[in-house]
Amino acid sequence: MLCFLVATACNVTRYIPEGELLYTGAKLEITQESPIKRIDEVREELQGLIRPRPNNKILGQYLGLWAHYKMQKENPGFINRFIYKKIGEEPVYLSQVDTEKTEELMLNRLENKGYFYPEISSTFRRKQKKGDVSYEISLNVPYTLKTYQYERDSLPIDHDIRDLMASSEIKQGDRFELARFKQERERLNTALKKRGYYNFNPDFLIFDADTNQYEGREFDLFLRLKENVPQDGIIPYQVRSIQVLPNYSLDEYGENTDTTVVNGVEFIQENLSFKPELLRQYILIEKDSLFDASQSRLTSNRLSGIGNYRFVNVRFNPVKDKIESGKGFLDAKIYLSPLDKRSIRAELQGVSKSNNFAGPALLLNYRNRNLFFGGETLSLTGKLAYESQIASGDREGLNAFELGLKGDLIFPRVVFPITIKERFAYSVPKTKISLGTEYQDRRGLYRLNSISSTYGYFWNANRFVYHEITPISINFVNLSRTSPEFDEILNANPFLRQSFEQQFIAGITYNFSYNKLMDKYRTHSIFFGANLDLAGAGLRFANEVLNGENPNTFLGFNYAQYNKGDIDFRYYWRFTEERLLAARLFGGVGLPYGNSVSLPFVKQFFSGGPNSIRAFRIRSLGPGSFRPDSESTANFFDQAGDIRLEGNLEFRFPIVSYLRGAVFLDAGNVWLVNENEALPGGKIGKDWYKELGIGTGIGLRVDIEFFVLRFDLATPLRRPYMPEGERWEKDFNLGESEWRRENLIFNFAIGYPF
């Protein structure tokens, strides 16, 4: 079908009406009087002005144009209508090209960039049924800046503008560029708004350029205020009063409203809704200070970050007819509309995990906001779930039943035995205390009971940076009701047995992320995440202080000792909003020490699966060059490690509507730090790079904005567990069913892999 479309699309010229020529595009030729800096930027901008765009080519052919012409048939048929709807394009003819208008746009753009009096011409070229345009541009040397000055010096705002000009990005030698001047006005406007000029507007400023003093292409730039600027626009404003309504609604406050003043801020509420002394900490606006737009914005962010309010509205009202000592006055009012205090929510979820387990889950959540009238939130969540491993290959299907209960208490401030005055302007750190228990029945293998508790802090340093530190993280695990089959697995691998026997995990964790991937307008976006997990040192110290008889146990329980860290770097190169190249590098290492020879099972790394090396099934890759004698349930527990290295490259593109496609390449593996006789070849060595598993494949995504279903089909290119010299795949017999069954790996997941 594809070959037919390509062959027929080659011959679209036969459909072109008499007297018309198919427009095939335009060429741009630029000649320079002398070498010009950043000429490529100028060329790219001028290319963007050329209109109209010619018809698109797919595989070098006008498939969209062909679909359009086929629709003109008297009875186009279902297939032709479908193809036209998906890829059809209206033809673009040479007669539609308005070169005069395009030349005017180019002239305007070049003069805005300092290239005055350029010579622009265009010529048409016609050949058979097609035609194009050639634009020839001759550029003079652009005008460059000699001096940048401000003309006035009599009002307070004049002194502030002069002071701000010292940090201007406009420097001597810069090319005349109108866009830079507009940016300078916006910069000055933002800075003046921080200095009290509440009513200032960037349109109050105007630039004048003077070239009369110079024989060459140089100019002086003068900045001044426009004539007849309103008086209230160029005077600073001072905050006269601040009022906060913590429980605001459209209903007017009654006669019994109570006003409490804390550090110059008035809190007005009928009944206690939020403790004024606590709410005051979120307000950066100060009485008798000059208006500062940034402090107002940050105050709004901080109040919204409490999580108790549906709406936060900060308003400033100028005091009429009151100007003293060249200053105006503002009354600030902060309206806070709270969310419902209590809520109950039930969720039925379809869960897909990174370990290839999927299944339904029922969650019941109770939330109580503003529990102690300080913005505290209590959340209780009960969970009932069933999961089964999908795409498990020849392994027996693993499944599990889970029952859990977790409570979180979040304080929208730093809670610490010693008073800490936070200095985070963007958002206030929150304190989180968690306590939870979970019961897991891994059918036919074991039952696991766990109790966990954490105490930590999390906050956003800015729009891109997130921190989370948990000084206290405790996890107690009790393995019970093991089956003879699972006992056999543990007996065959002493390291694995110890990873389950270490019932106590206590330590400190830290998480950091820098994320710009959410900005779709960025051509280049990055994500960087780092995690640090230090366990066992505190318990070891406590044992030494308490003179414990056995330093390897705490309160009679074995505990884990390890240091673990990982980094995750992602890079998006967007060609268009929907076409992008996504790259990911992941590296993680866990170093067991003391009474541990390997990481606890729940902390180990694994490779393979829908979010890892997709050409290998979950936990079927590694450690190192280890290869099990046969695929079995035991491999799910054995094939993990203390070190993980991975790299992924994926090109994503739209197909139709909500359907997206992908082509990807994955590489990586896991290794052990210590030799394990049960897993020969698993320890990392100097030739670790020879033990990388590599795979490639294609993917399909159903992307409906808030929900993504992902289907990936992959095949191994390199198997590290094969003998050296036989690791690269040489034969790709897609036509053989046996080869497809052994080499094509299907992955299903929810969400993008990275």
C-alpha cells in the first residue's frame, strides 16, 4: 500500500490546473558588505517570514497533495476520504505568492535589527508544472551603539532609572535591535515595580536614536519618559495597612468579626479559622514598606502552597488624594477562600508498576485540612490491591494480594525541636510525618508484613528545583509463611536470604530534582534527579553507646548497613511541540558494609522491563554476564544487583490524533559489588562495558493528555550472558514464528518511560 501511494504521489503534476504552477518553495541568498556576526540568526529569522509554505513532502513525495486531488473525484470512496482527512493538503500555487508583501516584511525586520537601507529583490523561476522564488538580499554593516544615556535627573524615579541602567544588558558596540530595547523597557518596569512604583507602565518609556554625530554606522541611544506621563505613575507607593481575611466568602462578615494584629498585619475572622501568628509567617509584605511586586507574588505563592485554600487573592488599593513627601499610599487586602475542611474519596485504579506487575487497586482516602488551625493536613489512606506479572515469558506467573493503611500528617512549616526561621522566599518547607503498615501475600511463595515510619521536610526552591530530606526513615519487615519453593530459592542464594532476613532498615534519605521538561516551548529541556540513601550508621552508633552485646542487631533484629545513591539525567530536544528526541542516562550504586554483603531486597537495582531495557523481560538481565540455567520464579529474585547503569534514546512523533509513535534504543545492566557464588559472573569488573545488554524497538502510545497507555515491541541486539564473540545478534528472521517468539518482547505500561 505504501509503495502504491509513493508511486502515485510522484505524478501529482498531472492534476495541476491549466495556467497554474505548483509552488515548491523559496531560496534565500544573502550577500554582505563585510562579515557580519551572527548572520545565521538573521538568515533563520528571514526564512521564517517567507510565505506561503509549500506543500509538505512525505518520503520525498507529495502524499498530502495527492490525497487532496483524489478527493476531487466525483465518488472518492471511503479509503480516499479517510486518507484525505488524515494527511490531505490544499495545493499551494505560485500565483498565491506575494513577493512584494514578503519583501516589505523582510525590510521591516532588517531595519528593526539595525540593517538600514538593505537591497531586496526577488525572481520567479518556472519549470514545467512547478515554480519557486529566489530572494536576493544585500546587507550593509549594521548600526552599532556608541553611548546609552538617560536624559532627566530631577525626580526620584530618574535616580532609580539611572541606578538600574548600570545593570543593563545593552552595551557599547551592540547592534541596533528593536527587540532588545523592548526587553530593556520590560526589565526596567519589573525592577521599578520592586522599588515601589505601583502604577508604572513600560509604555511610559521611549527610546531615541541619534546617528548625526558619527560619520560611520554608529548611534547614541537616549532613554526618556514620555511627555504627559500621569503623576501617579512615576511616584513610589508605600504600604499603609495590611488586612487578611482567612475565611473569606462572598457573604459579608458579621458584627462579631474579631481583628487580631500580628506584626503590623490585621487578621479579620468571625471564628478562629487559622491561627494569626502562624499565618503571618507566610506574608512577606510589610507595613510601611515600599510596594514590591515580587514580594506580593511570592506571598501569593506561599499562601497557595499551604494547600488549604481554593483561592488566594492579594489586592492593593491606592489611597485617593493622599500624597506625602512625593509618595503615594496603598492598602493591601489578602482574601483567602478555604477548601472544604474534610473530604472522603474513593478511587478504583488500574496500576502498572516498573517491575511489570499490573492489576486493579481500590483506595479509600480521608482528608482533614487545617487540623490544628495552622494549615495542617491529616490524610489516611487504605489500599486493597491485586497484581499479577504480565509478559513474564516462560516464568510462572507471579501474583500478589496487598492490603495497606497509611497516615500522613503534613505541617506547612518547619517543625523542629529548635526554632528555625526559614529563609525560603519561593515556598515554605513542609514537614511530613508518616506511619504505615502493609500486608503482602505473594501467592505460593511468602507473606510479608511491613511497618514504616518517616519524618522529613520537602519544598520547592523555585519553579524547577525540588528538595526532600528525611532525617528519620524506619522500615521494619517481617517475612513469614514461606513456601517450600521459596525456601529452596533462599537456600540456593545466601545473599538473597540475608537480604530478606535484614528486617530493620533505618537511615537518612535525600532527594533532589531539577525539572524543565514540563516547558513544551523549550527546544532544549533537561531533567536532573539525585537520590541518596544512608542506612545503618545511626543504629550502629546507638549500639556502641548502649554497649550492645551484638553490634549486628538492634533490639534483637538484624539491620541493614549500606550507602546508596543514584542520578537520573534526561534531555529533550524538541524539533516541534510533538516531535522530539528524548535521551536518558541513569547510574546508581549501593555499597553494603558492616553486617551486610548485599543491599536489602527492596533496595536492590534490577534491569529489563517497560521502564528499563525493553528488549529484555523484567529482571531477566544481569547481574553482569550471569545466565540462569532456566527461566523460573527464582530468577525474579536472583537477577538484581548493587550497581545499575543504563542509557536510553527515543525519538517520539505524532501519527494521528491521540496516537503517538516511537523508535528507541536501550542499553544497560546491573552488577554486584561482592562476589556471589550463586550468581557467577555477577560481580562488576574492569570489563563491565562488555556486559551491557542492548536492544531496540518501536512503540505506540495512546496519549489523551492526562492518561497515556504505552505499548512497546523490542528485540535484543546484544545479550551479555552469551559467550564472548556470540553476544551480538546477527540474524533477524522476522518471518519465522519461532524467532519472533524468542526475540520479540512486548511491553505494556502506563505513562512514558522517561
